[in-house]
Amino acid sequence: MCEEHKRSALKAISWRIIATSTTMILVYVLTGQLELTATVGFLDVILKILFYFIHERGWNRIEFGRLPRGARKDGSIDRQRQRALLNNTYVSASTHS
């Protein structure tokens, strides 16, 4: 089952809130300093977004585990991809006749 981009974005935001809140709670419990807690929380959000972006860009350069668009693990392709391939084959064959 596929997710809409809005759902994925909302999940990412809700996870960032949970993860940063956890970090901030730990900092406050360990230090009792509200200013330090806020600073760490701010840096946590900024740095983790930056590092995640760098991580994603790095993985985009790695082909391991990728399938061609429309391909499935069992080697078959979905109907939309089949139609596109058949259409391209038909167009290609009719232009060379």
C-alpha cells in the first residue's frame, strides 16, 4: 500500500516532535536548566534535519536494493508500466515501417 506525500510529511513532523521532546526532557531532567534545554532542542532539530538530508543524498547515489520504476520484487511489472512499454513498442514499430 502506498502513502500520500502529505501523510509521510505529517509522520516525519510528528516523529521529529516526539524525538526532540524526548531529548529536551532528558536534558532538563539531567541539568534542570531551561535555557540549556531550549538550546539543545533547537540544535537537535536543525542538525538532525541537516544530517538526515545529507544521509538521504548519500543513499541516492547507491544503487543497492533499487528496482526499476514499476518493477516488483518477483520480476514482474505493474499494468501501467506494461501499457507504457507496449505503447512505446507500438510507436517505435509504426515509425520504422
